[in-house]
Amino acid sequence: MKAYSCDLREKVVAAVDRGVPRQRIAHEFDLDPSTIKRWLRLRRETGTIAPRAISGRPARLKMLLDAGLEVQLRAAPDATIAEQCAAWEAATGQPVSPTTMRRATRRLGWTRKKRV
């Protein structure tokens, strides 16, 4: 789920600071009251209401695929997804699933080959 914008967060926190009841703010901005409570706690603890960074490690395979896959696709444009996966593993030693390969080719703007 995407984080709420900083603009909305600022409006909500400013309304709380003006003394508007939280239930009314929650109803007007279509928010859950616990969201307002969480934003106020975040401001109290960190001094800002900006969304926190998403935890977890970055997707290394995605960066590797985006960097080197286009060369492989140009070399073998008629290869199936399974063949592309096998070629990638042979070249890099990194196995990749067909789903990941499909997503990577789509990100690069390549479509599935249609033979006539």
C-alpha cells in the first residue's frame, strides 16, 4: 500500500494542533483515528511526519536483471522465457524464475515474441 502524502499528513496534524476533535478530522479526511494517532506519535518521536522508509533489503536481482538483460534479449530475441532463464543462469550463475524474467522483460519494454 502506498503511503499517504505529506501534504495530507500536514493538514491533519495542523487540524489536531488547532484543537479540532480527532473523530471529526478522521471523518472529514476519510481516515481511521488510529492513523492520526500514529502520525502524532511519529511527530513526537522523530520530529517529522514524513513516511518511514520501507524496511527490508533492496532487490539485488532486479538491479542485476535491469542492467544486463537487454543485451541478452537482443542476442536471442526469439528465445522463450524458459530459454532466457537458462541463458541468464549460464551467464551469471544466478538462477531466476520465469515470473521474474517475465517482469524484467516487461519493464524493459519487450513483448512476447509472436511468430508468423
